[in-house]
Amino acid sequence: MNKEIVARSIVVLLIIIAIAIPFGGRWLFSNNQANVIELHARMPENGGWSLETLYGQVGQPIHLRITSDDVVHGFAIGRSELPTTDILPGEFIETTLSFDRPGRYTFYCNRWCGPNHWRMRGTIEISGEGEPIPTDPQPLFLQLGIDLDSPHNTETIPTETASAERGARFASLLPAYAVDRDTYLSTSPSRFWSRLREEPALSHLSDQNLWDTIAWIWQQQTSPENLAAGQNLYAANCAACHGETGKGDGVIVRDLPLWDPGNHNSETKPHQVTGEGFVRPSDFSDPNYLLGASPALIEGKIIRGGMGTGMPYWGPIFTTQQIENLVSYLYSFAWNSSPLDQ
């Protein structure tokens, strides 16, 4: 009799377990789904990110389930070593984020999805205990009072490709300020050339000799590794608009008008009034453009963006070192040389 009772009890227990498993699974799935944030990526014309702000706590994972409602997008966190994620139309990608410091982080689309691509930015607000993410110091262009929108064309340019290798021959003749970091950051190559032209110890050098010397000075402010890093950043984030060779003919902007900052006619330049228009970038390979711009000015344009031209703001995306690498690489277009051969 006892054996029969035990057998019946086992059967009842098995039936209960069989019934409980599906309901338990549904409960666990439902509970887990409650902690997952579903995020949809759409071209800005179609609404952009479905959520502009995400919230989380220090040390607590944020589970994301991301999909695209139209074209291929990307998901990345600015100033972060976290891997980027490609987002394909109609497919869900799951990823988990975790932050060990409170503060505001930026997430963005890192795949060029159209002219309004730069608008695909969102924020992640992380609260909790711990040292907050550091606040950036005031950018150098603000410290120096540089007007990023004023023309900065050069009055003189090299008559041939400037060569850092040739310029190295005259390094011993240079005054101390010529290799000073602060002088480099705040002075355009054109202005630097004018200062050196006034130095008695360099009076016997030709104009081209001085340009070669300027190219050498600029080379000393970076390294082959940093130039290569800047080149990779440019290819991934800038070439779609600025073009592979810096001519402002990237695939995204080829049919757009060229920006003329000296033209203030609102009828021909509505973007200057509304901020909603787009123009083709300037030609970096034209030495009249970049050789009149200091590193601080170019850094400022990268940080702030183009203010109505369609140029994205990269301040919350790139680290300080990445911006420095990018600035160094951009000058290779002005020297009309390979960045690693300067």
C-alpha cells in the first residue's frame, strides 16, 4: 500500500512539474524582457533613434535589443572602448552595456546612412556612486578667442610640395619657439612661415626652404602611429563627406553646392539662416585653405561642428588624442603628400 501511495505521489509531482515548467519559463522570459530596452534605428528623416535618452546605474548592465527600420545603421558609444555594432534592417541585435562611472555618455550611428546621418545622436544618463566622468577643459579655440566661422585663407603658399625631409636640414637654425607645442597649436602654417621669414638667421633660405621647414615642424608634433590612427578615423568618419583625398567630394555631398563663407546672401545660402541646409565641404587639398588655419582652429571645428553646413559635432564622440591625431592627418592634404611620407 505504501508503495502505491509513493508511486501515485511521484506521478502527481511529475504532472505538477510538467505544468509548472512552461509557466515558469514564461515568467522568467517575461521578467527578463522587462529589463531589456528595445531601440529602433531610423534615418533622421524618419525619426532617428526611437529613444533619445537611455538611463542606467553604475555597475548595472543595460541590455539593449536593437533593430533598423530602414537601412543599415550602426551603434557606438562615444569616447569608449566598447565595440561598435552593425544594425541590419529587420534583424534584432542584442548587446549589453555597463558603465563604472556616473555621467552623460553619447551613443550614435557610426554608419553613414544619409546626409542627416550626423543627427543620429542620443544620450545615456548613468547615475550612482563613484567618481564622475571628467569634464573637458575649455577648448583651446575658446581660450584663444578664435572665430571658427571667419575666413582663414593664407596669403602665401608653397610653390611645390613641402617636404619635411628637406626641411630637417634647417632644423638647427630654428629659434626656440619654432618647436614649442603651444606655438604650434595657436599658429597657422602661413603665419608660422611669416614669422620665420622675419628671422635674420633664416634670411638666406628661399621661400620654399621655409615651407619645407614648416612641414618638418608639423611632423615633429605627431608620430607615424598617431598619423595612421588619424587616417583610420578620417576614413571611417569623414571621408563620406570630405572625400578620400580631402577634396570635399565624398559620396554624401557630391550633388550639394559648395559653401562660400564670404557670401551672406540669405537667398542663396538659406542654411546660414535656418541651419537646415547642407553644403559641400571645402577642399583640404587647396593649400589656400588649411595652411591658413591653426591646429586650434581645426580642432574647434571638429569639436563644435559646422553650424549649419551639415558638419557633425564630434566633441562628445572623439577623445582629445583622437582629435589631435585627426588634425595632424588633415594637414597632409595641405602639404599634398602621403601623411607617413611628410
